Amino acid sequence: MNPVSGYVCLLCFSFLSTAKGNLQLLSFQPRTLYQYRYSLDVQLDYTSTPSPQGAWLGAEGLVQLQQLWKDQGGEELLQVQIRDLKAQQQPEDRSSPPAEIALSQKTQAELQQPVFISWSSGKVKAFYGDETESILISNLKRGIISLLQLQPHAGTAVEEDISGSCQVTYTMSNHSIMKVKDLLSCTKPNSRFTSVNKIFGVQWQPTSRSRYVVKDNLLQSVLAEESHVVSPALRSTTSIKISSRQQLQLVSPPMPTPAEVAGKSLEDVLAGTERKHQPLGMASLPFRRICTHCPSLRAYLKAFDSQKVKVDTSKAATMWQFQRFIQMLRSAKKRDVLQLLRRAPEEMLPFVVEAAVAAQSVASLAALSDFLDFGKEPKSLLEKFLYAAAFSPRPSGELLHLVLDKLDGKQLAPEVWETGIVAVGSLVGKLCQQKLCGLQEVERGVETILGGLREAKEESEMVIYLLALGNAVLPETIPTILDYAEEGPATVATVAISALRRFPAQHISDKVKRAMRRIFHEKRKSYEKTCRLAAAEVLLDNEPSPMDVINILLATKELETETATFLLLKVQNSLHADHHPARKILKDIMRDPRINNYNFFSKAGISSSFSGPLTVTQDLLSTFGLDLLFLEGGFLRKSVSDFSLLSQGQQLRAVQVTIEAQGMESMLGENVLEGEEEPELMAGMSAVFFDVQLRPIVFFQGYTDLMAKVLLSSGEPTSVVKGNFLLMDHHQVIPLQSGLQVAFKLQGGLGLDISANMDVSVWEQELKTSINTRGSLTIDFQAELDAPFLQATLRSQMEAEASIHFDTMLRFSGSPVLMCLQLREEQVPYREIFTVSKSAGSQSSTTRKGRQGTMPGREFALHRANSKVCSLLLTAEE
């Protein structure tokens, strides 16, 4: 090749490299000591007010780097050493200059111990250090090593550094390289757990950008900045922000050093260093802070007689005690947990059992296994245990194993068996949501439900197994549920369709919709009205086709007045709900005057369906809905009151209480429709609490039972659910690029007491129902920063107490039937406390700020016609 052609080729190659955004290969020269000035800034702060100032940590020092060995392929062994590191923190008085943190001799000595990396043109291929070194100091060195991880050309790659294995994107500009790391893509050893439902988890918004300057093949400077905003999903106003900044700046000029260390291989060179250095992982090692002030169960037991808990689920103080008990039980030994269970007085025992289930440690579950005897314990205590398991925010396979063992092969009271089966369904569903469907316990739980359903002979048994399948929400069980929906008796079919309504829209396939059409339009046989209405709701709530909506509307012409009125109001209500999936299709259909006219929507029944917002925040929409279906004679057939939460793209039924009465037609002298069986006289209630279906409760069954209840009624309400539950349970360790660690913890507890009453007065011809909900909510959210020379904690605690009453009064002595609905909320006291604690060396400080108040009580105006009837009926009562 002649010189001219060689020059042209070289020019072309250079042009292509520049066009792709490539820089020349990076390298460090032998026999040269490179010194970089290193600085670190980390800030933790609340984003809301009023709150105390957060915590700030700064550090400065030198990082010395030299090449010890290099092979022919360009791989280098680099020694990296920290020198003269000084740390500072922000004093309480922000106007004062930063205060220096005194480092112990041991810390200084460990900081100065060198580490080694195998490095090739920007890529850290291996990391070597002392595995006996303090975790926090080892992580700080990992943070510095991670600054040396780069590539000299544009593109996207997966890199291993202190954050784990992460996707990074490089862009080039002149002498600088910009690296953006997608922290949400990072995979690392599991260092977190969270609630199954995202509404009860946290929001994490991280960013990470690094800018490298390279000149003459040499790294001149690095500036790495990252931020994390973390908050409870339900309360973004209490978020905590972390800002972290690292910088390396080359100090000129490089200094000469002795010759390279002799050695044929990298291993030979490492063997010749002062201490033995092992290959270590690049990802941050998890650090667990030792809590010196946390309560221990053993200490509590010593003073047990003077520290018994006064249990009132509607009080926030009880919930704080509940969360403290969970912390104690998680670190306790089995013998201590068992001692607590055996020594707890009768009124406190349910509280302890609920806390032991929520703790879900190996020791607490083993203690419960020994303590609970399903053949002897009171039914109420066993139900407490089973419901506590069903409501667990992140159940384990061990918890399901315990529940299945306690149910297996035992003669149980019907209430305990029913509660146990619906609890198994809830546990199976939540474990599958955690991608743990393959566990043997899950397979056993599914077979327990499906096998029991196949062998069930009584309708009441089929109902319980179908409710359990509704709790499990397993797509593979849909064909089984469909069979019972189409072929089962009226009650069973209605429950099966209700179970289908629990499934997300993507699982409501064309096959399911065809079955629902057959049921609603009665293509194969006649169905009870509540069954047909449930099928219509499945079609309307799951991406309905325009033809489905039109056919449902047309069918109302053939339905009874009350059923048609209810269904039309259901459609209109969907049209006005912004979040309803059928809203757009309904709006398009309603533009057709042949559908949207007086003839369609002028039904004269008293049945109703409506919903509306209760509370709207930037994170949450809470709604109240009420469905009332009446018989043609004016008696209530079914009422559904629903409190739902919409947040993070998910809908959660917080509380749904259904009261049903059937067989009343004969009492009112009505005839049963042709093709329908005359149902047995019965009234009962079922409830869903935080997406967990509870076992149904029967008020009376049969005429004799009804008269006995009317004559002997004590007037006492029936308890739907009462207890203490852990709703939020989140722990997440975030390794910062700098090597520091922040651990986020979220715990939210709910104390709840829901009771319902149904009062039928044959003589006064009145029906009254009441649903009373009293509760307390506590949320504890904290961030713990751990560094080799500082520990800081930011903690926000919130509590609130609420009481909501929903009453209905129905007078059917005349025509038209008069109905009054009342929904009222008592005043809500709340309190919020923000705490900042810092500890550096022998110095520590704690500051607090907070606020408290009372939100006034209110009565919700449901609609104008209801207000007029309430005024009439309540005045008459007085």
C-alpha cells in the first residue's frame, strides 16, 4: 500500500469513528500515580411542610490510582486508594458552617486500605478487596470504583456496578461522555418486599446521570448526580427526596512511581500485595442497622402484667401498639411468642394472634401452629386467625401451609370451615400475584378448593368454594366458574358470576362474554333476576361492544319494571363515571335518539343505582356507590353499598356490604314469574373488605326462623368484621451511586369494626338497615441513611380515626313505597408528626415538627328526591 492510499484509509477510519461518536481507547500509563480530588454530597429532605430540615452529609479527599500490571490485550490491574478523607454534616443551625465529623482511627485505617480492579478501556471487569472489611466502607469504595465504569462510544448496554446489573445509555459530545442509568431496570440480590396491592406500596422515582470528560486517552473528571423521590402511594405529599452528587477531578500533573509490579498474570500480581484480596461482587452489599432502642418481646414479657394492651380497634393508640407488637414479634424467638400467647388474657388474645400473623416470621408462625387447637379454641379466635391470614398484605407459603394444616381432616364448626376456605382462596391469589404460583402450598390450596367444589352436594358448600375462587382470581379456573354460572342453581349461579366480576378485563374473553349473553338473554333456560343483572354487569364493565350495550338496553323493554329501572340507572350511572371502561361507548350510543329517549329511560320503579366521589386527592379517588333492587311489590330484594379506592391505575373495593332478602314475594302476595322456582324465605349479608370476600352471614332462613328473630330480637347489630390488620408492609434498600445506602420502610395498620343490622317490623310495615363502620388508620414511613461516619433517619407518622354510618329506612305501608337513605361521617381527628434523627460519632440529635386537627363531620346529600323523602319519614318518626 502506497503512503497516499494509507493516509486516505486512515482519514476514512477517523471520520467513521467520529461519526459514530467514538472516543479513543482509555488507558492509564505505567509507573505513574494519578491523583483525583474526590467530593461527595448527600441530602435527605422531606418535600412537604411543616417539617424539620433533613440531613446533609459531605465528604472530601483524594483518590489515588495507578496501574500495577497490563497484559497484551489491554487489560490493566489498577490499584485504587482513598487518602485524607474528611466528612462533614450540617448543624442544626443552617446559618452555621458545616461541622466536621471526627473519624475513628479504625475507620481511617480501613478507608485507606487499597482495592484493586481489572479494567479495560473503561470497563471494570473484576473487583478485588478484603471481604472482612466493614460493609459500609467496602460499599463506599464500590461507589468510587463505579465512577470508573464507562464506555468510550455511544450506545445502550447492560453494566454491572454498585446499583446492580443496570441498563445504561451513552451519548458523546466532543471530549465528554454522558451516561444515563435506568435505575428501575437494575437487577440485584433481593433487598425488598412490598404489599401485593400497589395502592398500599410506595412510589419510587429515581434518576441517575454521569458526565465524563476524557482528553488524550485519559479520564479528566467525572460528575455523577442522582435523585430519588420515594413516597407512600396513597400519600405523595409525605414523600422523601434523596439527592446525591459525586465528583472526581484530576489533579495535575501525574507523579512518577516505581516500576510495575512483576508478575506473569493478574493473579500473581495480586498475590504479591500486602494483604490477601479476594474477588468481590460490584453490587452494593446490604447493611442492616442494629436498632438499640427497639422494644424486645423478652423485655415486654418481664413487665407484662403492667403493660397489657387496652384493645379498641377504632382508636389510633391501639394501632400504634399493634405495629409495635409486629416489630417485637419479628425479632422474637418461638418460645417467647408462645409464652405471650399463653399468658395473654382472653380480651387481649385476638390482638396478639393478629399481630403474630402480621409479623409472619418463622418463629411467630411456629408458635401459632403449636398454640392454636382447631378442635378446642373458641370459634371467634379461630376466625380471627383465618381472617388475619386472608388480609395479609404479602403472605408467605409458610402461612398458607399453616392454614391448610389447621383445616385438613378436622371436624370444624361451619363458620370456621367457611372462613378457612375463603381465606385459602385469598392466600392463593396473593401468592400468585407475587409470582409464587409454583409453590407446593399453592398447588395444594388450589386443589383443596377445586376438589371440594367437585365433591360439594349442598348449595351452601358450592357457594363457599366459588367465593374462594373469586378471592383467588386464577385465570385457569374461569371454565369451572362458567359451568356453575350457566348450570348451577340460582344462588350458586349468581355467586359464580360475582366471582367472574373479580377478574381483570383481559381475562373476560369472548367465551365468557358469550356465556354472559346466554344468561342475560335467557337463551338456554330461565335465570333469577339478580343472576341476569350480574351477567349484564360483567358485559358492561369489561370493554363492551356497542351491540352488547344496545341489546341490553333493548332488553329492558321486556323486563319487570323494577329490574328494568335498576339496569337503566346502572347504564346511566356508568355514563357519568369518568373511570368507567364503557363510558366512551355509552356516550357514542347515547347520541342515537332512537336509544336516548323518554321511552327508554322513563321507567317508574323505585329501584336505584348511583355512585359518586367521596374524596379526591392527587393520589386517590374514593367513591361511594349504592345499588338498591326492589321487588314489584316494593320490598327490598338486594342492596349493595360500596366504598372503593382508585389509585395507581388500580381499583380496590375497600368495603362492600351486600344485604339480600329473597322469598318475600309470597309474604307480599306476589306470584313468582313463570319459569322461576319459588325461593326459600331468607335474608342475609355478605361483605368484601379490601378485595377479600368474607363468608356470608344469614339473618334468618325460613318463616319460622324469621318470626323467632322478630319476636326474640335483641336489637344488637351483627358483626361483619372486627380486628386489626396490616395493610401496608414495605421494605426497600436503595444503594446510592456513592456507596451509601438508604432503607425505606412503610407500615400501615387499620383497626376496623364493621357491624350491620336489619330490622323488619311486620306491624309497622317498615324495614330498616344500618351499616356502621368505625376505624383507625396509622401510617409509619421512614428513610434510614447509613454511611461509615453518619446515620440519619427521617420518619413521618400519620394517624386518623373515622366513623361512617349508612342507614336505610323503607316504609311499604302505602303506595308508592317510601325510602330514605342516609350516609354520614362523624368528625375525623388526625395527627401528623415529622422526625429527623442524626448520629455521628458520639454526637446525636433529634428534631420534631407536626400538625393536628379535626375535620368536621358531614352528611352526604345523595340526591334531591332522597332528601325530600328522608325529611318526610324522619319528621313522621319524631
